[in-house]
Amino acid sequence: MQAVILAAGQGTRIRPLSETTPKPMLPVADRPIVAHVADTAVEAGADELVFVVGYLGERVREYFGEEYRGVSVNYVEQDEQVGTADAVNEAREYLDGDFAVMNGDNIFDAESVSELFDAAPSVAAYTVEDPSSYGVLSTDDGGSVVTDIVEKPDDPPTTMANAGAYVFPAEAREYLEVPASERGEHEITDVLERVIDEFTVTPVEVERWLDVGRPWELLEANEILLSDLERDVRGDVAEGADLRGDVVVEEGATVEPGVVVKGPALIREGAKVGPNAYIRGATLVGKDARVGHSVEIKNSVLMEDAHVSHLSYVGDSVLGPHVNFGAGTNVANLRHDDEDVHLMVKGEYTSTGRRKFGVVAGPRAKTAINTSLNPGTKLSLDATTKPGESVMKDR
Ligand code: TTP
């Protein structure tokens, strides 16, 4: 089966992290989000991957090349991101049988994707407590056939949210040109509606699903995937370092004396930790990143070449590539009123749903010495702070 993977979006809600990296290429554990998606497709038996790329698409092309895990790879360009149906329609020239469509920014478990492929035509469903903000599937009485899909219903027919992965019959190739929806996008769910009308579509409940749209969802995706780690220490670890639990230190990484790491944690190749650093929670120390003397990192993501070199605390935060935190930079990750931490997302003050959340530092942001960062603060691409500054608002 061919799998079309949608990776053209601009990732506006996850800015500034998407300023230099397309959202599907942001790291979750040891590889980009979209590589996890491709892996599940390959493991489910896909014999060709077709990536729809657009925004910073060359990054996706560079990563996957012409063949990935023995499966041939093709690319189509979507110049304007006018909707998911339009994205799949760009891939039409490659489609010659049943085909899967998967969002390139969602995390799925491999077993469920295999079930999805086996049950074709099918749609992935994820059970949520409150489905009113999702596309929700209606099913027949036995729950074995999808009868409809309704967007953000006031009165949801089931608790099954559309989880952004589908297998369509070959005929659906001819259904891809759908009119724009109310929000002005050509939506894949309108294609699904027609497939539901004309075929028997099976809902396949997925065990694990996370749609990575906003910065804290990237943190959550890392928490989930890092919790799958099994201890594997290959890098250069000093005798006086204490690695507890499921800690992975990749070949080419260095851990110096006096370091304590409580797993799950992943320290990637080229990274350097210590001396005397403390890492806890689910933490990713990306390629060539640096965690220096007397630095504590808790439950955070440090992307490639992010440096927190001395006397700093970073909690529940996401640091983009090439960020540099000066000595004495401290992140607050808890509000005194105990309210959930909020973040500005496209101009809207939005709850992260988390009591503890720190900051989001965009690519190449730099803090000067003794900078304090308030919970929920975002630093934009190349932002800087002044020595001793308390940053209370995004910049
Ligand atoms: P979204 O998450 O809805 O869009 P986005 O990735 O651009 O992010 P944002 O809303 O924050 O700007 O898209 C879902 C998936 O579909 C995602 O993998 C990107 C992909 N997509 C395309 O490939 N082309 C498109 O035209 C659209 C709208 C999305």
C-alpha cells in the first residue's frame, strides 16, 4: 500500500519553533515527528511513501532521501497550504491502488496503524473524554462501521475523535477535489464523507495518539516517547556520573563526573553534559547540545546545539536549535496562583492545561546572565535579553 504523509503545513501555532524547522521535522526522542509516522507506515506494510511537502520542504527531502527503510520515497510539492484534501490531491499522480493518508505531525502507535492498514477502508479513532473540539465519528449500533463524521459537535455522537490517519479505496483518487469548507480549506474529512457514503469504512481505535500542534504538545510527545526508552549507554560516561533508570547516552555523547541523570532521558550524539549537572523528568538533550556545570534540567527538550552551560535551571521547557542560555538563567515553571500556565498562540492567550510549564525559546535565542523567565514566556527567533532581566512577556 502507498502511504501519503502530509508534511506541508506552516506550523503557525508552534512558532517560534517552526521558524527554521518545519513542524513535522521537530524532534521527538531520537528522530523527527514525521519519521515516527513513516516508521509506523513502513511497519504496517507500506511499500511506498509519498510526502507532501511545502513549507521548508527541503528539510523533509534531506532526511528521507529516495529510499527509507527499504521503501521507495517520493515527494510532491504543495505550494499553498490550502487544505489537507488539496495536499493529497497533489499526490494523485502517484496513486494507483488503495492508499493511506497520515498527518505528518501526529504520534501513533505502530500496532494500531497496522490494524488500520489491515482494516481498509478505515479511519483511525481515538477515544477522548470531551470530543466537542474534534472531528467526531458516528458509527452504527455495533460501533463497527463509520456512518458519518461531524466537526466539533455540540452534541457528540460518540467519544471517538478522528485521529488523522485513513486508508482510502483506490476510487477515492477521484474524490479529492472538494470545495473549500467554511474555514476556507479543502478538507480531507470531506473526502472521507464521500468514502463513508459509498464504502463500508471501519473505525480502528488507536491506543496512542497525539496531535502535535502547539509547543506544549511537543513536550508531551517527548514525555510519551521517552517513557518507552530502555537503558542503553554507549557514549563516554565518566566514572563519577550516576545514571539512574532508563537513560540512553548515544555514541559520541559525553557525560562528565558529578552528573546525576534520572531517566527517562536521552542524551544524543555530540552532546556534552556536566560536570555536576542534574537532569530529571523526561528530558531530551539533542545532538551537540550542552548542559554544563551546576545546571538542572527538568522535563525539557533541548534541540540540536542548544546550550545551557552554567548555573541555570530549566524546567518543563522547549529550547529550539542553537539557543544559548547565559549563566544564571532561571526558568519559572509554576504560577503562584496555581493556575495552569498559559501561552500566547496566534495572539490568543491559551491554557496549556499544565500546572507546570516553563518557556519556549525559539531558534538561536540568547539570554544574558541572570535572566529570569516567567512561566509561559516565548522568546522568538534570535531574541536576546539583558543581563539581570526579568522577562514577563513574549519577545
Ligand atoms: P495542521 O496542523 O492543521 O496545520 P499546520 O501543520 O500548518 O499547523 P498550524 O495550524 O499550526 O499552522 O495540519 C495537519 C497536517 O496536515 C499537518 O501534518 C500539516 C498537513 N497539511 C498539509 O500538508 N497541507 C495543508 O494545506 C494543510 C492545511 C495541512
